[in-house]
Amino acid sequence: MAAFEEFGVLPELSKAIDELEWTLPTDIQAESIPLILGGGDILMAAETGSGKTAAFCLPIIQIVWETLKDIQSGKALKSASKVSPPWTMSTHDRGAALAVAPDGLRVQSREQKEWHGVRCTRGISSGKWGFEALVTDEGLCRVGWSTLKASLDLGTDRFGWGFGGTGKKSHNKQFTDYGEAFGKNDVITCLVDFDKGEIKFMKNGVDFGVAFTNVNPKEPIFPAVVLKNAEMAFNFGEKPFKHSLPDKFLPLISAAKDTVAMNTNAQGCSSGEGVVKISNNAPQAVIIEPSRELAEQTSNQIKLFKKYLENPAIRELLVIGGINIKEQISVLQNQGADIIVGTPGRLEDLIQGGYLSLSNCRFFVLDEADGLLKQGYTDLIERLHRQMPKVTADGKRLQMIVCSATLHAFEVKKLAEKLMHFPTWVDLKGEDAVPETVHHVVVNVDPQNDRTWQNLKRHILTDGVHQQDNVRPGNNSPETLSEAVKILKGEYVIRAIDVHEMDRAIIFCRTKLDCDNLEKYMKQIDRRHYSCVCLHGDRKPNERKSNLDTFKRNEVKFLICTDVAARGIDITGLPFMINVTLPDEKSNYVHRIGRVGRAERMGLAISLVSTVPEKVWYHGEWCKSRGKNCWNTNLTTQGGCCIWYNEPQYLADIEEHLNVTIQQIDADLKVPHDEFDGKVVYGQKRQNSGSSYQNHTSQMAPIVKDLTQLESQAQILYLKRHLTKMARVA
């Protein structure tokens, strides 16, 4: 049996893994895969490059495929389909702060700032039907109809039609006057006529006329309501209506063949003739990544893993910006998707437009969670979570998986407490740590001792923060020394490449402008010897993808980037990394240097640290263009967009955070190999000869010998006692 199969992984997945030459599961995979297959929520923390992506992708792919297989064979939801559910509001398909009474006919939300909605357990697809909604307490409410594709915030997309207490009808974010306002003790009758494709409403028996026309969703619609600090009760026909229905309209409870049960069709499924089919736009898994590059990488991994899973085939869809949204909409509407991998912005666009439904979501994955939260996506994550059913129709609970190389952040822990269900911590790393396969060093850039910057005939183009300062050689002002640091750092990058004969490295800069300037400088010196490409937010998506692919294919030697590439980008065997400027976020240091030393291969990370303060750009919320064509070189304290950057302090913070003292090397940038555990070749695995395993074996030999003797003594003692006992019995 293959190693991964021992953890419950399907043989087809194991076969694909074997082709990737993964001999054994990593620690994080061995711990996490069985837990996810077992149905639990997981908080996953491990060193960068430890295999976290496979740790959550493999079990998700397996469960999604098994679910599709059950549906295909007719096994899915058989028990649920045996008993037709009553007309009640669903305890599954509802907002997080919305309560449903035990009888399912009264709902309440006491959240004063947010809307929370709920749908009925049953829907209809033809005929003329109506139900009553009674406002039982003051508050804001909208009541009406929606499909399973609709957001629970009724009337805010093209799959929901609502009538609100302010006297407005709502559909697809359009709120227009209709009828009149209503409040406590008012009865709203909601009517749908599939023959005419019309929806209308009544208040206390007064018919307000047609509210919506051309209502032809081509799928069942369900009674729905959304509340803000309000309460409503419903009558689907269990008792006489307070006000008569128009001619030929019937109460919902009398519906028979024209009804569809949500429990039978599951969240986001449709049923017919006993067959269960998942809607195209209702995936079973949603994986959110903080960057396009990381989303593409995860999507590509899924393609490799699912290679031998057939009949049915798993459909994955990459949902990121930079790709025409119409193409993604077309895939959702026609081919469909079982697993969505995407970035937050594009996901939200598709969900708000009603093109992507979360009603069938079984897995919610936040990869690089701390990065997502730092980018300001906390509210979006919580909104998406509220739209996901917490329990599927077949009794399976929503599983949430949160992973990152730096999981121990207050924001992440707070999110986990709020959204996750008794999560299991798979913490193989603790607080941030640097893998043993990474040698990381710093070199001081001291413009007061290294005066070569004064005589350089050709040097890097700097960022322009000192364009209005009196900067000149011989002037030791802070501004002159700051400009000197920028020049020297360009020289030190070239020196590091030459000294270590680097033919492959990632170079991290602080700003997009710094990246562009370094790229121009390296091409200016020797376009072929220092071949490079850039990766940052101002480059167009197609260019970013092309540049990353070019670097991965070894067509250029160096990738110059901002922190957009610091998280999760996996480039096997990368030997070198250079920090032109230290990051001000301690965790980003770990992510950056974690680009090397992956897959047990050795890596060298060099950080250039200025000994003097360096003036840099800092475009905050006050900057109208957020840095685009901004040249306000005043300090932020003076209404400008610049700050003084104190790298020695950032270095001290990083060392304190990691609880290490990072080795300093001289300005010649030579790294003495004997300072580390044996000689290494960066980019290759450490050889076993002369260390490691042999030393470990020799150290353990005496202990193993003692254990052998103890085992022998224990067995002899047992036999003596056993023989004595037998003699007594005899």
C-alpha cells in the first residue's frame, strides 16, 4: 500500500502523487489529511514549503469526488428524499444572526447593524401560489421570493425579489417605490404567477398590483425574508389566511407536484424523477488566496492531483482578476465548477452578480489567512461565511480550514474563534521559525565607511525622494547618506550575484518603483548576464503571469518583486534570495526567505541592512492617488508621502521575533560555509556524508543496546513468574 493510502487517500490520488515523486507525506500532510477526511475544522501552521497546499487539497478533492460519485449512482440524499419536509423556514439556509422558532414559522434577528436572511425549506416551479408574512415586532424587513442561487440579502441580486417595510420593491440592487410602507401587525401576502411571470404583494388584503414582470428564473423559487433587528411570522396555509387570496391563487401548503423540497435537492441542487443534480454555479469547495499567483499555483496543483479521478470528473475553476469575467461566468453557467480557487475581489464580484452561489459549499479554505486579513478582507470573509449553509441536507457540517506559515496572529485567532467549529490545531511550527534548510545572513550597508558611491560613474536610478534635497558627495547630511544607501544597495545586489555566482534568485524590493529601477539597472549593466523580470501590482495581470512563468521555466535568472510574491509561491530548488530592504512586517521576513530552502534543498537568503536612516515613500490613505504619479517628498508629519525607514530597528524586531541572532557578513558578501553545519551547495539537497544520519546513529547505539537488554530482562521475568504460577496450580 502506498504511503498516502495509509491515511485514507484514494488510490487514484495516490497514483498522481507518486508521479510527483513524493515518497512520503510531510508532517503537516500526515497530521491534517486524516483530520479533514474525518470532517473537522483545522487550523494549520507549519514552516513555509512544508506541503500545506496538498494537505488541504487532497482530502477536499477526495470528498468532493466521492460526493459526486454518490449523486451519480443515486445514493446521495436517499434518506432525505423519503420524507417530504414541511413548509417551514430553514434552520440551515439562514444568516448567522437569524433565529428560527422550533416550528419553523417564526424568525427573528436582533442584529441592529446587519441584514440576516432565511429561505423556506420548499419551493415552487409552476402555478399560482401565495403565502402570508406577519410583522410581529418593530424593525426593518423585506419579504418575497428567491432562488437557491440568490444571496440571503433578499433583492440585492438578480435571483431575488423583495418588498420592504419602507415601501420599496427590490431586485438586482434596484430599490424603487411600490405600494406603501408597513410595520408591526401588518400582514404582507406574497404572490407569484408562473404562467404570467409576475410577482406582486398585498398589505392587509389590499392588492398593490404587479411588482415584477418577466420572472422566469428557470428553476424553483422559495419564500424568503431578510431582517434587521426585526421579527416575522409566516402562514403557508396550515391555517386560514387572514385575507383572501386573489382568484385561482392557492396557499403553498396545498402544492404537491409543483413543489421542490430543499432537503431533497440539498443546498444548490435540483431534483427530478428521483435524480439529484448539483447546480453548475454552486461549488462544493471555495479556496481563497491572497494573490493571483498563489491562486494559480493552487489551481495547478489541483489539476495534477485529480489526474486519475474520472467518471465523474472534478471541475475546478480559477477565479481571479485580470481574466475577462465573462469567461468565468460562461464556465459557471455552462460547464460548472465543483471547486473554486480565487482571490477575494473577483469572488465577491461573481457572488454579488448572482453568478456564483455558496448554497452548496462544503469546504471553506483560507490560505495564507494572515495575509488575507492584513489586506482588509475580514468583513468579506465573514459575509461569505454567513452565506454558506452550516449543515448540508445530508447532515454534513461545513468544514473550514485556515492555514498559514504565520498563524499565530491575534487577527487570525479572533477570526477562528468567531467562525470555526471547535477547530483542531495542527501546529508543527509554533511561532515563526526559519527552516534548517535556509541559511540567512545580513550585510550592513554603511555609506560612511563605504565611500565607493561617491565615485561611481554608473549607478542605479534612485526613487526620487531626495530630488528637492541638497544631496552631493562630501555632504554628510541625513539626506545625502540616505541617497548613498540607495546607490550602494544596487551595487551590493550585483556584488552578491557575482560573488555567489547566482544564476537563479528572487530579489525583494520595498516598493514597485524600486523594483522597476533595479530591473532597468541590471539590464543596463548586462542584459544577458543579469536577465530579469518584475512582479508587482502595477504590472498588468497577463504580464505578471508571463513574467512568473518565464522565471519558473529558467528563461531568466532573476525575479524582482514586492511582497506580492512573498507568500506561497513555490519554485522548486530556488537557491538564492536577496532582501534589498528589510520588510517592516516581521512575518513577511519569514515568508520572503521561505522562498528558498524548499523541498529539503538548501538556500541562502541575504538581507541588505542600512546602518543609517533611509528616506522612503509611504503613500497612505491621505494620498489621493495612493502613489500613482505622486511626488510629494515631504514627510507624512508635514503632509507629504515620505518617512524615515529605520532598518536596524526592524532587524532587531525580526531577531527578537525569531529568538535568534542573524549572522552578519562583511561587505564583500562572502558567506563562510563552515559557519553552518557542513558544506552545502545551495539549490541542492544536503549530502548525508560526514554528518547527520551517521552521527545520529552512533549517538543512539548505546541507548538501543540498553533498551534491548531491558526488553530481554522483562521477558525472562515474565516467563519466570508464569512458570511459578503454573507450578502452584499443578
